[in-house]
Amino acid sequence: MAILVTGGAGYIGSVTVEHLCSLGESVVVLDNLSRGHREALAPSIPFYHGNVGDAALLDRIVREHAIDSCIHFAAFAYVGESVEHPELYFENNVIQGLAFLAGLFQTGVRRIVFSSSCVTYGEPETVPIKEDSLQWPTSPYGWSKLLFERALASYETAHALKFVSLRYFNAAGATRTRGEHHDPETHLIPSILQAAAGLRPEIRVFGNTYSTPDGTAIRDYIHVSDLAEAHSAALQHLRHGGASQFLNLGTGQGYSVMEVIDCARRVTGKPIPAIIEPPRPGDPSRLIADASKAEKLLGWKPRHSDLETIVRDAWEWQTRSPQGYTPK
Ligand SMILES: NC(=O)c1ccc[n+]([C@@H]2O[C@H](COP(=O)([O-])OP(=O)(O)OC[C@H]3O[C@@H](n4cnc5c(N)ncnc54)[C@H](O)[C@@H]3O)[C@@H](O)[C@H]2O)c1
């Protein structure tokens, strides 16, 4: 049986594909390459270039491969962009996403692992955040993810679809062959490392008056390899008849922006100039996971996610591939 991975040419998707293949799984990728890279996938992996909302294409993929389950990464994923262009996020993540879900159901695939996000919680009332915390996003991106979660729950009630919705906190780090390549890059760790490599003049710190010890926003960073392992564990959970779940994926440890910059200065040995900018709309002050439910249910634990390891792995990727993926 094969796993359909949407958005598999993107950052987390390509690392998960690499991991699934290392476990001997058959994987098929659907990606429109709007934000991903064909070079992030081994040439041997069956690849379909198209939109997730294309029902005819989805039908063809399921007919051409024995698809038994799906991991749905495909989405736009920038908080700031979603605040400026909500229409992009509702069109791509919700309208395309719901068309995909309906198409998947039509083709008979009944198991789905979904890339949700901690941004569905908005500004949390308490940290660490548990899965039953109030979800009230502060950005259209967050709403687009929450709407898809609600659709999954409705399909489960009506049609017995089984899902695991993984609410990742901040993905970071790299493997020996795959890493983060976004254009523009807005994620903190690769942006800091681009500054360390001289590819941008400085790192811009958005806000230093949050209610945190040093005033900069606090996030829970999770290594992309740990995320990949959680996806295979979530698939196994569903294949063994496990119940649908919403699960946080993080470490339970938060770092402020300034702490991450200091860590990157130590790892790279570079001074990394930082300038303070106003906070970005839609950015909560502190997001830290309580991931004990995922640990208990999936038997999963982050193994690579201490901050030094994350930054060192990302720096090695940055050093090896300064321009990211380059077409062959
Ligand atoms: N990066 C993070 O820290 C983070 C945190 C929480 C959740 N997520 C979620 O994880 C998923 C992957 O994130 P990422 O950082 O790897 O993003 P990414 O942009 O690197 O990958 C997304 C991939 O989806 C593809 N895609 C987008 N819209 C598509 C469509 N309509 N049809 C087909 N392909 C499409 C893109 O081309 C890209 O390859 C996203 O759903 C994101 O919302 C990411």
C-alpha cells in the first residue's frame, strides 16, 4: 500500500518522505511546486505536479497507486502573508483543502494525517498549551488550519474518516540532505543563519515589548526529523485502528528570539547583527507545547530537538546549500 503525501516537495514534507522511504514505505507525492522544490525529492519517487483541489488528478493518482492513507502538508504557511492577503489563504488552504478532502473521500481513502499548527490556539490563556485549550487564531493562516480541523471532525462523524491532526509548534533544523528553502524566508532560524552567512545584512527582531523575560517572543522549536518520525507514528496509529486525534508536537521548552540568536552566535561563531522592528500583527507572544498526549498515544518523543542540535543542523544545511535547492 502507498501513502499519498501532498506538499511533499516542501520543507517538512520532503524530510517526512525521506523518512518514510527509509522505513520501506511506498510514497507518492502531489505538489504544485508553488513553494516547494522538485530537487527536494529523490527522482525515483512518483511525483504528480498539480493542485490538491484537482479532483480528476487525485482520482488518477489513487487509481494508479494502491493509496491507503494520506499525509496532507500542502498549504501556504506564513502568518504575516496571511494577514496581508487572507484571500490567498482561504483559497489555497481552505477551498483547495476542502476540495481535496472531498476528493479523497470519493476515492475511498479513509486515513489522513494533517499538518495543523499551534497558531490555531492564537494567544494562549495558559502555557504549556494542551490540546483542549481554547482555539481562537490571531491570523487568517490560523483560521485556515482550524477550519480544516473542523472539516476533518465533521467527516469523521458523518463518514467514519479517521485522522490525526498534528499541531506542530515551530519546525526547524535539517537532515544531511534536506532543509529549509523558502523564498522569501521568514522563519526565524534560517533567517538568522542567512544573516550569519552574510546573505542578509542583519536579523530583524519583530517586537521586544512582549510580556516575556527579555521582551521578545517565545517559541517551542521542534526538529524536522522529530516531526517526520511523528508522522510515521501517527500513520501506524491509524493503520492499527486507533481513534482520531488532535496532537501537539513540540518539546515543552520555549526560547525567546534573543536566546535563539545567542545560540546561533555560539554555533556559527559569527556576530549576527540584530535590529528591533515593531511586532508583526497576528504573532502571539508565547507558544509552548504540552506534547504529553502525543508521547503517550504514539510512543513518540522528540530525540533531536535541543536548540543547539537544531541550530547546528540548520547551519550545516545552510553552509552546504547556501542557495537552498538548485535545479539540476
Ligand atoms: N514550518 C512550520 O514551522 C510549520 C508549523 C506548523 C504547521 N506547519 C504546516 O506544515 C505544512 C508544511 O509546512 P512547510 O514549512 O514544509 O511548508 P512549505 O511551503 O515548505 O511546503 C508546503 C508545500 O505545499 C505545496 N503546496 C501548497 N499549496 C498547494 C496546493 N494547493 N496544491 C499542491 N501543493 C501545494 C508547496 O508547493 C510546498 O511544496 C503546512 O501545511 C504548514 O501549514 C508548518
